[in-house]
Amino acid sequence: MKKLNYGGLTSRNKIWSTFKEQKYLQAFTLAGIVFLLIFAYIPMVGIIIAFKDYKLTSGFAGFFTSKWVGFKYFKEFYNDVYFWPIIRNTMVLSLLKLVFTFPAPIIFAIILNEVRNDKVKRVVQTVSYLPHFISWAVVAGLLFSFLNQQTGLINQLLVSLEIVDEPISFLADPKYFWAICVLSDVWKEMGWWTIIFLAAIVGIDQEIYQASIVDGAGRLQRIWYITIPSIKETIIVVLILSLGSLLGGGLGGSNFEQAYLLGNTVNYNVSNILQTYTMTVGLSKGRYSYAAAMGLIQSVISLILVYSSNYISKKISGSGLF
Amino acid sequence: MKRYFTIILLLVFILTSALTGCGKSKEAENNIPTDSEKTTDSTTQQDNAAETKVDENITWETADLSWKKDTSPVTLSAFIDMSWYVVDTWGKDDISPIITEKTGVTLDITKATTGDSSQLEVMIASNQLPDLVYVENSIMFDRLSNSQYSLAFDELMKQYCPEFLQLLDPVEIANNTEEDGHFYSLTNSYASDSDWQDPSVLPSVGSSWLHVREDILKELGNPPLETLDDFMNILKMVKEKYPNMTPFIQFADWEPAIAKFMGLPDIDSAYVDNGKVKLGITHPGYLDFYKYMNKLYREGYLPAESYTYSMDQFNQIYQSGNVFSVAFNCMVSDNANTVFDQTNKPYHFVPVSAPLKYNGEIKYKPIDSSLGWAKVFISKNCSNPKRAINFLEFLRSPEGDKLTCWGVEGVHYNLDSDGYPIRPADFASRTYTETGIVQWGWMTTAKISGIEFVGRQKALEPYTLGFQTVQKIKPYVDRQPALAFVNPKPDDPESEAMAKIQEYLRAQNTKIIMSKTEEEAVAEFNKTLDEINKMGYPDVEKLMNTKYSKVITRYQK
């Protein structure tokens, strides 16, 4: 590598002296790097078991000593009776969530920003992000209480108002599963992600708004021509991140929890997704190579999504995540 | 760049080596026989008791049993692989300090964390098992039952407490013996044939059964309920007279009582047909079962939502008072009636008084292949194998068994005239965590725990319908311990097909029942049989038969 000269200093010396100046700040970065190295990069060694006939009895050493089997487990998954339903369910659920849960916090942040009463604004914001801290197990319990056919509050309301004759089987009928997942995800995570967009909106120079008012711009025009373009980069970063975790459920990352807790054998044809199948047929049965192969497929798809969305974003808007 | 990459690779290698190398040093310290030193002749195992006989007259009451010889203080680490377990600390309840007083052993307990089912698997993979491991999962039984992770009980007994081996029932040894000829644990709550004759030893209250609302039956004029057709007719009457009531619910994750009444095995468990082991779903009677269940669904007697409930949700639904009949375990009536009485509701559930007849006769014949429910393993890393096996010898002795299950006489129970431990009035106000009763019965026998169960039930009047039901079930039980050994083990190639078949059957079971027409149900059932064949069922069946033919000889002696 060609060495650059900065006023007598080599590039390496320059980097080192800058590093020394920033040593306390760099310590924080280093902690993050060590964390990633230990919990993200080193475990990646385990990916090789997707191509090996790994048995738990061979211990960690078995990662390296097990017999190579090539794409055996990938082929097995491809030939699985549930392969196409799983791919369809995972993609549909993920895309539905992207379509509905990604714009929701942006819209909500813009609406909240337009609220002039500070107290109302604060209360609404707090109430909207609190559900983020409730675990999906509790949310599933709440959904049961509201939606079950026998004693559910929604059904009692619908029947008593004579909107329906018979209670609706929300939890069993497959046609409601995706809608319940998307709506509950929006309810749970919208307020939390609103914080990021609200912070971006607050950072917009107020003089631009004042100038636009002088020019006669209405409220909707200000939103369309000032607010949204100003938070464009934040939107792109969040979009790329949520595309990276698309198959996990996007912003909320809740595909597994929802499919596991709200899924059942009645709505199996729509609730059986990659993550739940990895657990039921892979991990819980001790089939780690098979589970690793299914997990790797998901990771590769996610990686492609991150890189391609970043590339497209850079081409279209000139900005990207990296 | 190359240098950094090399450093990172080196770091990865060092960390991996450190992790894989952990825990191996203890083996040498413990003076544990190596694999090569162990005999692998399975035929010799049956004669172990005879080889090691030390005294023909030795009994559990003999004064100098091995566990009594060294009671100096020692601490053993233990992992309880049951996140639901109610105790996780030693010495804070009534019973564990007494065990320490008698044996000198204190346990340093770690309990599995809720939601993290992989803790024990990580311990196994990293060879970081504690001294003792208490597990309930059959996959873990198979994982730990080998010399790679656990010390063989038979070898420890021969070395440190030969009388323990002699005092064990040879059938119990056979039940726990692995293919290498050793046994690495003893399943607790196992009932030997002679124990089974004892009226206190009963089938599990978890046995599948059907419960109906007695008050509704009365309002319907007490129509006969002796056959599955009677049941269908009654559901029709309920639907007509009480349109807002749910006629029937079945807990999805439980063996269906209707299938049991038809004399069917579980869909994903083994059964024997003319000496050949097969998977339950292949039983010819299953077609009729699915037609019956499908009719219940199509007629609106069985809601689809019944198959979506978790156990808590299911309990909540039938205890709401809006359900006529429930298929689940034997405790449904008692649980529901307790809630109804507490909330002053005039409802009353009863279990059906006898197995419902199918095609004019009682076909009910539940297979009991379980040999108990949980096991303690002494890991190969155990810091003190001698004290560990002696500790388990105490827990298994009648003295230890009674202490852990019944408690202290005069404090936790008093024997009634029939010899059952009856709990004092204030016992119900104390939790199991406080008393430690039953919790440390890691080596308990079905007889002692059965007597405790009967004594507890006697104090529960009038909520004893579940108790009465298991008494009724007992004569019908078909005990086939050999079937506990036929499923593919985790490392058998056939386990891959079995895992897929089980998951497929779980989903298909509901799909067949929820078919829109009977023709669709039949087609879906036939498709299920075809698919499991494609998934590798013939190989699974072949393996099951191979295993069965090896194991069955143990029970034919």
C-alpha cells in the first residue's frame, strides 16, 4: 500500500497521533468493537456447521472435526414439504410489515410535530412508545383477552352491537393472522420509532419554516416540501436497517415472537415461517446443522437486501448507509 | 492487513480452543474409569446384581448402608433443567437442611432460565456440566445417557455402594440400561410390577379424559352417556338448547380422549401391532377417529379456536362456565368446580363415569410406555462421584423417599388408620417452596409418591373427582415399557425424518379435523400417510423394530 505523507508524517503516524488525541472517545468504540467481535464475529465460525454433519455430542470441537456434507441440509430444506409455504409466509408477513410499520412512525412523527399543545404532545408520545416495553408474551395474552371467540371483549362488543351474529374466530381463522400481526406490531413499535424521526424533525432549521410561511406555504406544503426532504437521510438509514432485518420483522423484529405466540395448528398454513420452523424442526429436535442452514439462508437474503437497498438508495437519492 | 487478519484468526482459534478444552481436567482428578475400561457387553448387565451381591440379607433398613458411612460436609453443584421448578435454592425450605444433616451433602443449585431451552445443550457442548443434572426431557435423557457425559451408575454402585445395586429391582435396571450395557440414571416415580399392584400407585392425573357439565345434563333429562354416539347426540341437544354455549373443546397439545376411547395410540408414538412396532398414525382406526372429530367440527360442536389455546387460556375458557364438555386431563372437573364454588356459580363438571364405548364395546386401552418422568445424572465432571452416588442412595432409600415426599411426621403429616400421610390443617397455607415437600424427591418411587398423592387427595374432599378417575383408568392401562426405547435417538440418522414427521403430524392433525367435508378429511388423512412415507417413515419404522426386538427380550425373562 502506498504511504501518504502529511507534512513529514506518514499516514500511519498521523492515524496513531489522532488516535492518541481521541483515546478516551476511542475507548468507547473499542468496547463496541470487542463486543461485536465476541458476540457477532466469533460465533460466525459456527456457520460452517450448516455444511457439516454436526452432532452436539462432538462438542465445540465438532464444528471443525465433523464430516463435510456440502449443501445436504440446504437441499433437504428445499425439498421440505413446507419449503414454499414457509418462504411465502415469511416474505408476505415481512413485506406487509414493511409497508405498514415503516411509514407509520414517520407519519406519526409528522402529526405529532404539528401538535401545538406541548402537554398533549408529551402525553401522546409517552403513551405511544410505552407498548414497546411490553414483551410479546404479554401482548399475545392481551390479544387473547380482546379477540378470543368465547369471552373476548371485541367479540362481545361486536355481538352486543349486532354488528355480527356469531362471534368471529380471530385467533383461529387464518385470514386474520397477518392483519393481527401487522396491527399489533404497529401499535407496539410505532411510538418507539417515532422518537428517531421526531428528533430528526426537531433538528430542522426553524428559519426555513418561517421563510416558507412568508412565501405563503400552507401546513401541508411545509410538511411536503420542508419536513419530509429534511428527514430524508434519517428515513433512508432506517429503511436500509429495516430492510436488513426484513425477514426478522423489520423495525419491530417481531416475526418470530408473533408467529410463535399467535401461530397455532389452525392458522399453520399462514403462521409457519422460517424462524419458527427453524426452532421446531431444527433447534428443539437437536438438529443444529439443519437449523444453521435455514438460519444462513435468512442471513444471506438479509445481506443481499441491505447491500442492494443501500446501492439503490445511493443511485436514487445520493445518500446511503455506507 | 494480512497481519491483522492473522491476529484475528489467532484470537478466534485461542478462544475456541479454550472453550472446547474446558472441563476436561476434572476426569483425571476424579479417578474415573475411561471409556475403554468400561465393559460394553450388554448381556452382562442383567447379571450385575448377582455379581456384586455382598450380603443376602441386606435391606434398606441395614445399619451400615454406604450413605451412612461418610456424612462429612460436601457441596455438589446441580443443574435443574426445568424452568418451572418451584425451588432453586438449597437449605431454605424445611426438607433440604434435614437431607444435609443426614448425608452431609449441600447442593449448589442452578435452575434453568425461563425461555432459554439451550442452557443444558451449551453445557453439554462445552463439557461444562455440573456434578448433578436433573432433567425431564427425553431428548436430554438420550443425550446424557452415555459415558461421554455421565458416570455409569452401575460402576459407581459397584465401587462405592454395592448394596444399592443389589437392592434395586432388576426390571428397573433393565428399564434404564442403555445399548452399551450400563445405566446412567434411574427414572423416578417408576412403578415396578409389584408396585403397580399397590392401590396407591395410580396412573398420572395427566391421563386424557372427558368431562361434562352435570347440571346441563340434568336439564337435558339425563340422557344416556355410555357410547361415542351418545356423546354426539348430547352435543346436538346442547347446541339446540343452548346456542350460545360451546358444546365441546379439546386441548390441542393433549392426547385426544376420543382417540383413547377408540383404543388408539398417540399419532406420533409407537404401538405394537402383531409383534411389529408402528407409528400411531398408521393405526387403521385413525380414519374413523378423524371422521368423528371432523363431524364434531362440521356440526359446530367443536370450535376451531379450541386448537389455538395455550394451557392457561384453555383452563380459563372452560372455567368461564360457557362450555359443556372438555377433553383434557383428569383434573378438569376438580379445577373447574373449585372455581365455580369460589365464585358461587351453580355449575358442576363431572368426568364421564367410564370409558365411552365405541362400536358397542369398551376399546379403551391406554399404552403406558413411560418408566417414570425425570432423571438425575452424575456428570463425568463430578467433583466427588462417591458422595454423589451415596447421596442418591439416600434419596432412593425409603427413609429418604419418605422424607422428600411426605416430610417430617408430626410436622408435615400424620398417618391415618390406612397408613396414608394426611396433611395438617395449616399445610395448605404453606407453599411447596417453603416446605420443599416433593421437590427434592429426585429419586422417588411411584409407591411412596403414590401414597403421598392419595393422602393429599383424601384431604381435598370434595374435589377428588380426578383421583377417582385415575382409579377407574388403572385397570385398563397397558404397560409396555419396551416402547420407551424404540424412538430414534438424537444422533440416529432416522431422528431427522422423525423430527419432520412429528412436526408434520402436529399440523396435519388439526388440518384433517378442520376439513370442510368428510371427503376432504379422508383425502387429507390419506395424503398425510403418503407424505410421512416420503419423509422417511419406512426407515423410522425399521429402526423402531430393530430397537424393539433388542429391548423386548429384557422383559420376556
